[in-house]
Amino acid sequence: MNANTSVPKIATVEQAVDLLYQCLDLSTLGNAVEYLEQRELRYQLLFLYSHFFPQQYSQSKAAVYPGLDEDDGLIQYTEREIEFLQLVHRDLFPLNYLDYLLEEQIDFIEPRLILVTSLGLGQLEDYEMSYCDLALGDKILLPMTSVGRENLEHWQNHLGEDCYGEWFEAELSSPPTMAKIAHPHSIDFKKLRRMCFQAKKPICYLPLTLRLLDLNTNNIWLDEEGGWLQGMKGTTLDWSKENVIYLHREYLKAQRILDAAGSFIGWLEADLNNNFQSVLRLWNQCSTPH
């Protein structure tokens, strides 16, 4: 590795104590394994820092060793490592749990791993039950998605709740009904993509917007289901050069997808009555009989 991890010159008692604190009792196999795991993580993060941000790394004065308040048996990030994570969050991809790290509430985050947090519709606390939190433009498209249609039909048939109709009573002169919207299982999506491609922007972004609503974009940032703040769970990847490059590339793609879907939803909501009717006609034209 290219990271400079040499021991700095000891000039004060405090520095000496900090360095001595790194000495662990390696008389047992468990302690030895723990020591090696800690060192592997620290050297890997320093290497990634020096690789992706060489100028900032060379100028950094942040400590590379943990402080005296580190809990026994719990690996916490050092000042230099937190500095690296802040740069990743700012320049490469979001680490939306950084505030928890800075507040030292990190017992639910494994320091060796990158926790991927949703940037799409999955960031709802409960994706399948929180549709009421969506914008009108998103809500009106739900019957055109597999997950949305399934949940809306379940609420209507088994719970006696017509949420879909109620959402638009105050906003639309003639609220749509799901009966007038072809089921997504009957849609020829190749035909839909072709017709949308031939249409002017932003209608061409309809298929992409539906995939975003369905958590089916093939993008790790957009297909991740939410609730990590509640369950402290989510997709994790090791801290490696390859994974950092991958997540950065996918984050840039995610931003383009969100921008495209945002432009479509903005257009749809600008004249929801008329624009949705245009979308609905196009959608139903792509329906094929079972």
C-alpha cells in the first residue's frame, strides 16, 4: 500500500500514551485476531484515503490512531478515517449515516463495511405501506407498477380501502380508477419503451420512472429498500478500491435517473388532469390480451 502509516515522532507525553494504547495483550488467539482485524481495517482506509484523495491525505494533520476513550472490543473510526469518510460523502457517494458516526452512535454500523442507503422510493420508512407520503405524480402512476398495483388491489379487495381514489378526489375533476388502467402484467413493455422513445421529452422517461417506483432500476442506490434508520440494516460492501469505484459510478447513474424521473413527474403534475390522460392513453395502447 502507498499510504504512509509510519509512526510519527513522539514529542509529548500524550502522544506516547496514545501510541502505547495501541499495544494489546496478544497472549490469546482471540486478541491476536482482533488486533489483526483492526490493523487491516485501518491500513485499508488509509490506503483508500491516499489513493482517492492524495492531496488531502498528504496535507492532513488528523490522528491516525484511536483516542483513549475507545471502548474495549469495539472498533471505532479515527480522526483520519472520519476525515476520509467525509470526503467520500462529499465527493464520491453518500454516507447518510455519518451524523451517527460523528455522534459516536455507531454500534449498529460495522466499521469494516460500507452501508448503502436508499436514494429512491425505498427510502420510505415502510416502502409498501407509506405510499401516502409520495407526491401526486408518483401516486397516480402506482397502478402501472407491479408492487404498487398489488398493494392497491390488496387494500381495495381485502381491507375495503380505496386509497387510490381517495388520493385524487380533491385534486382532479375526474379522478382515475384502477379499472381504467391496464394491469402491468398485460403490458408489452418493449412496445411501451418504443412508443415513449418516439414521444417528446419528458414522456420518454415514463418507463424509467415506473422502474424507479418499482425498485427495479438495477441500480444499487435506487433499488435498496428503506427503513435502515429503524432497523439499522441494508446492503453492505467491503471497503475496497473496486467497491468505492463501483459505488461512485452507480451513484452518478442514480443521479441521472432521478433527474430524468424528476423532470417527468414535474411535467405530469404541472397539468395532472390532461397530462395523465395522455400517459394513460399511451399505456393502454400497449396492453395485450391474456
